[in-house]
Amino acid sequence: MTGKRSVFWLAALAFIVPVAAGAQAPSPYDIFARARAFWSAQIYPSYLAYDVVVRVDEGASPKTERYASEYDATDNTVWVDSVSDYEIAHPVKVKGFNFGILGLVASKPLPPVDFLGVPMLAPTFSFGMAPFVPAAAAAGRDSAQVVAAVRAQFHDPNPRTQSASGQTLPPGLHQIGSVTAFKRDYRVALLGIESIGGRPCYHLALSPLRDAKSYRLRELWVDERTYATAQLREALNFVNGPGTGVPWTVRFTQVGGAQYIASESADAPMSYRGLLYRHASVAFEDLHRQTLPPPAMLVPPTSDLVMNEPSTP
């Protein structure tokens, strides 16, 4: 969900020039643009280690499993130990028997040992608010380069140097005016200002203008002062599995001066392989910098379901 032609060039400057206290609120599209610019300005360590903690309420029984994970921010890859602490403490006991016919093996289906699937998730995922930028490249950018990158992302010319038709103006020739149309991904409305974690935030409502399953954002809470994303709500989560059938609320936190996902919580019950989860959540805990890259993922996760996020749009 990169939203590549959706906002104007003030987005590039938003993280540098916040609106003064007491000033009139910017337009909803300007707030959305500035929130995207804040995401584009994030610089992450090259390597991160963290735990992904999956919690479900299965009937009246709350369950938790924790997966040791690492993230390579130089190439956007995730490593995860697919055997959680819950699986180690609760090994599955196979009942019945297996039999083979012409080399094929059949067995009685087992209950899911991974509540929602193996979480191959990065805490830096922006939910389409900004494109991926390799950590090394991001660290080497100055503010002018960030502005240029945001302009390129949104296919937005600098109105001071180009005419309305996109042609460069000759030196000394002044442009009287121009009208520019932008292809937007969402219709954006400002619902008001609400407190999230003690911070006043603009509350935006978003309606996708096309491809509702890809453009999944529905509400956004943006810090009134910094334009950091404090919270968002999306229509569905992940690529596969039960999370794709219900809306989710995502909360963010600041660690070491950068913005990360704190938690993702399902806003409705969900079912998976005959089980009903009254509530489900995913949290990123014990996040810290690593000096070495993650180990290679030599074998795929053992689960028949992997939780991951879409790479586009």
C-alpha cells in the first residue's frame, strides 16, 4: 500500500516544519501526506532482534506463544524460529497411525500448533504509508535527499521549477498559476482530535478509491505535533489465514528515536481449523539492535500457515 501518486509535495517537508500550536488544523489530505512523510524519514538499525508474541483466547482459555525473530533492514528479510516456546512446552502427541501408498503418507489432521501461523513479521512494516528503503541507504540521506525521495514516491513535481504541463520553465519566466490533478488512493476525512496514549492526535477516516483488499487502511490517528502514526485501523490483516477476515487495530511506539509496531489486535472473533478465537493479538517485544545479520532461513517454517504482510501496493 505505498499509495504512489496520492499526495502533494508538502508531504516531503512535514517532518521538518510541524504546524504551530493553536494554528488551524491542516486539511485531511495534508495530515495524511505529512504522516507518510514522517514514515519516509525513519532510519532503522541494519539488524534487529525481537520476540513476536501471539496471544489468543480460545473459548475461555487464553494461550500465548513467543517466537524468537530477527530482521535485516538492509534487504527487508525476516528470520524466525518457527518452533515457539508454547510448542516446546506442549508437544503434539500424534494419535492413530500413518500409512503409505506409492510413497504418499496420510495421517490424521493435527490441531494447529501455531495459533495464527508462523509470524514472519517485521516491526518496521508501515502498512503502505511508505516504501521500503534499505537501512544503509536511509542512514546516508540528508533532509534534501529525503524530500527528493518523497517527491519521487508520490510522482510529484516541484511547482516552483515546472509548469503545469510538467515542462521546465525558462530562467526569468514566472508562472502565474497552475491547476494540478492527483491520483489518490483514499478519500480522507478529518473526524476530530483524540488522545492516544496521552498525545493529542488527528483522527482520520480513510475510504479506498479502488482495490479495497489492497488499500486496507480505514482509520488513522496522527500525532498533532510530530505527525507520527500513533494508531491505525485496517480492514484486514496479513496475506493468508484467519486474520484476513476481520479488521485489526495497530498501535505504534518509539524505540531509539524510530517508529515501530507495538501491537496488532483483532477487532472481532475469528475461526481457524475448527477453533474459535474470541480475541487474538500479535505484539513485538524485547526489540533491540543486533550487530550481525540474521542467520539464513535454510528451511521453511514447519507450520502449514505463515503470517506475513503484503509487499505491495
